[in-house]
Amino acid sequence: MEDATLFWKIAEGEHACPHASSLLGWEFILYEREKNQVRVRFHASKALTTPLECIQGGMLGAMLDDCMGSAVFAALGADYVGLVVRIETQLLRPAFPGHIAGVGKVTKKLKDRRYTSGMLLDEAGNLLATGKACYRIIRMPPKGVMMPRS
């Protein structure tokens, strides 16, 4: 069942990674169903850095969105997607190019909402950033693509 969803096809390398996730260097590591939790890793390149050569804060926010969104998508059926409607990010220390571990967890499920928490850690296990988000669950758009309103 899970293998039929777009998320699981991406996680298993059967479908191309979304462009934004590729830019961040997203890699699926593990889904822990009993914890409603996903573990991912980012291969953060120098392309994501500021002039101070640390990862730009907005990129860390995007990584948190990819962690928490992955936790949402891992448990959804093939006919549904989650759209982030609110996200809160707290940056705790500078991050640098290299591997950044991400953990995303669904903390509360409502009919059409999923509430999540997430965190990013550097290779030494230092906490870099934390986040919370709310995702609205909708039916998969026709052909799997959101279209702008006219």
C-alpha cells in the first residue's frame, strides 16, 4: 500500500526527488510508524551558504519543512497531499555545509490537519534548529500538479 504513494516512490528511488528537496540534498533514512516519525538527511552544499559560509536560515527552514512534511506524507494515502499552512522555525546555532540530520514527527492528527514538530542536527549531534508546522490535507490535484488560479 505505502509503496504506491508518490512519497514512497521518491523515498525508494523509484521517482525523481522534488526540485526543492534535491536542492537541499534530501535523503530518506527511516520511517518509524509507531512514533509517527521520519528520519532524513540533507547533504547541504556550499550553494546554500551566506557570505559567512554558514547555511542560510531560510534554507534551514526549508529543511525543517521537508522533515515535517515527510512525516505527514509517509502516512497519507495515494489520493491525498499535505500543504503547509503554518510553520515556525527556531534557529539555535549556525549550520555549515555537510550532512545535516533531520527528524520530523506528526504530533496531532485531525480530520484535515496534521500538526508536526521537527529538528535538525549537525554531524556531531548538536541541535541546529527546531520547528513546528500545521499541514492541511487535501485530495491530490488532477495530474498531481497544483495550478495557479486565473
